[in-house]
Amino acid sequence: MRGYVFQNILKVFLIPFMTIFICQQEGQTSSIAIPKEGQMLVEAEAPEAGKWPLHVRIILPVEAEPAVVWKVLTDYEHMAEFVPHMTRCKVIGRQGDTVTVEEVFKHLLVSMELLLSIKESPPNRIDFRLVGGNMKVYDGRWSIEPHNPVGTLLTLEVAVQPGFYAPRSLVSWILKKSLPEGVLSIREKAVKDSGKTLPPGEVEVIP
């Protein structure tokens, strides 16, 4: 009887602990702060000082349903019409759930030419990897998660390294400026396509 009770006590205390441990091992938990409505998390870091690639993470609540955000993110042919600094976005080919897209961004004197292989995993994930262009690394993913009753938590994670000489500080500055602008344009288009109006005021950027 005592052994049975002791086993039950162990289950009560150990199972929650093991569940947390397993989730951490599988990457299901995170210490990342989730921004509130009206806020956007922007993080940029490198593995070591002076090393590549740069890693950027952006998290933004969007006042539109996930299906609408998905549609905006996969409307490649019209993306250059509303994404800042994008001068070209063209579908080169499609095979099943994989799309090859050509994108060109110009910011100041820096031009990024990307040929991306994009794998669509509806309804909540889009992975992309570089297969051509003038960059050495441009790989990442979009994550789309339900947030609040009719909202979306949109996350962009990307690793970047130019295939040409450029000071890392300059590239970091450009990424921390242009990528958030692009994510905000996705939000604006999704809210508009939902028939809603953007809340007043600027989005607060939090580190």
C-alpha cells in the first residue's frame, strides 16, 4: 500500500517536470516575450562578434485571421506592390507545395537579389531557402499562429549573409530597418483585406 501511494506521489511531481523537460528538448517552449497588440519584437544577433550569418527574429500581432495572413504571404505576384524596398517578386515555377520565387530588394546602395525555394505548409508555416542570387545565405521561415479571438501572431525568422562585401554593421542596420517595415506592410495588407481599419498610433518596437 505504501509503495502504491509513493508511486502516485512520484507521478504527481515528476510528470509535470518531465513534460516541461521534454518540451524544452523539442523546442516547444521558449523564453521569448510575446509582444502585445501595438508592439513588435525585433531581435538581431550573430553567433560571435564579426561572424556570419546574422539572425533576425520578428514577432508581430496582426489584427486579422490566420487564413487572411496566409493569403497575403503567398500572393507572391503582388507582393512588390506593398512591401517597402521590394522592386520585384515573381513566381518562376511551382511543384506541389514548393514554389520558386525571384525577389529583388533595394535599400540605399545595397541590392539583394534572391532566388528562393519556398515550401508552403498550410495553414501555419512557410519555409524558404536560398538557391540563387547575390546572397550567400538567406534562409528562414514564417510562422502563423492564432492569437486572440480573431487575430494572428506572425513570426519571421531569417539568417542572412551577403555574397558580396558589406560591413556587418551596415547589413545589420538595414535588416533591422527594412525587415520590420516589410512585416508591418504584411500586417497592413492583411487588416485591409479583412475589411478592418488599423488601430491608431505607431507600433512600438521592443528589443
